[in-house]
Amino acid sequence: MRFVEKCPHCSGQVVEKQVQEILSGGNNTAFLNVLVGVCLHCGERLYTPETIRQFEDIEAKLARKKITDFRPLGKSYQVVS
């Protein structure tokens, strides 16, 4: 297991789970499926340093619009009330 067994916040049991993260950079957003540690009690997500570096790299690419290796999923809109 790559993650701690007990949650550092509540001491609950931590298990590995595949989750979807939403990353933003500039006006762009990306969805990424990643394996993380999740506390079964409080839901806290625990990330490896490598995963955090991957998030930072993707967010920087989004901000610079270097998205050639990303697959477009559609368009997003904001509803103005």
C-alpha cells in the first residue's frame, strides 16, 4: 500500500480508491482519474508527492494552453442570472 493506514485527521481507515479529480489552469479545466488514499470515515483524500507533481504539471499546461496532448470533452458554460 502506498498510503498510510490511518487518516492523519480522524484516525479512520484509509483505502486505495480510483477517483476523478478536476484540475484548473487559467480558464481551462481537465478531468483526471487517479489512484489516491481515501479515509473511509471522513472522506479525506491523501496524495503521493508524484500525484501532486502531476497535478501541478497539468494545471501549468492548462494555464499556458499547452493542451495538445489532452482530449477535448466538450464545452463548458456559465449561466448568468
